[in-house]
Amino acid sequence: MPKFKELVRMFVAVEIAQKSALQIEKLMTVFASCGADIKWVESGQFHVTLKFLGDVEREDMADVCMEFQKAVKDIPPFEIQATGAGAFPKIEMPRTVWVGVEDPSSQLTAAFNAVEAAAVKIGFVRENKPYVPHITLGRIRKPSAALRDLSEKIAQYPRCDLGKTYVTHIDVLSSELTRRGPLYAVLARCPLQGVTLKDED
């Protein structure tokens, strides 16, 4: 009987600071009041995805994490700003609700490029869409009349200060799909330039 390899669903992301996450959660509460059928992200799980890897064999996990640690080690720490709300594919037809992310130093984009290059090097598919950094708030489960109200609420917040995050490391995470939603766990931290893991304690 063939032996099946254990797979781990993985992605690479930047964690959002707690103070910013609390402000984002308040905005999410405003959107949730419209009553649309949406699966909202829990506040402790807000992040900016750099690369979704998909299923990775568990035996390859350590090597994959090491490649990303090498990829970002020369990128200096940087600050990002959570600001404004939007939706994919568009506000008038929301399927995914998000908060935008400003990258004044362009180092978030540098991190994305480094992670993307490392991923392609070890066999992952290159992303063919322009990188649009964002924080996902929720995904619409079922269309309803309440989506019109949701669209109107989103349109009221094109620009708003939702807090800053000072980024000192990139995370490689696992994502376990459950009935209650995805559960994330950090598999590896990838320190940026001049940062050691003990600085994060």
C-alpha cells in the first residue's frame, strides 16, 4: 500500500500590530452591522499576505522556511500603515472585504519581491497579478440584499487611520481549515536585517 505524504497548507505574511488590529476590528464591527452573510477574520489573525504557498509536504517544511529566512535577512525593518477600506472585485460587488496598506518606505514591496523570488526558486508558481497589499477582513458567504448596505458602508471609509505596524520579521504560517474558519500557526519567524529572535521576546 502506498504511503501518503502529510501536507501542510502554508503561506508567508506580515503580522499586524495589536493596536492597529484593535482599530481594524472596530471598523469591521461597523461593516458587520449591515447583516450580510460574511465570514469575518478574527482580530488576532489579521495579516498582510506576501505569498500563498498552498500544500507543502511536511518533510520539506523546514527547508522551505529556511529559504524565506535567507530571502529577507538583508531587508531593514520598516513601518506600514493600515488605511481605508475596499472590496474585491469592487466595492459595488463585494466578495472580499479588506483594509488597505500603505508602504511609504517600499520595503514591504521589497519583502514581497524577495519572498516571491525565493518561492519561485524552490518550485512554487510565480504570482502573475500585481501585488496589492491588504488585510482581509472577511469573505462573503452568500449574496443578499444586505450587500448594498455593506457597499455603502465601505465607501464611507476610503481613507482612515487604522494604525501603524513596525515590521521586524516575516512569518511563515500554516493554515488549517476548520468549520469555524482557518486556524493559523507560526511555523518560522524570518528576522529582518539587524534583528535577532531574542529581540522579539
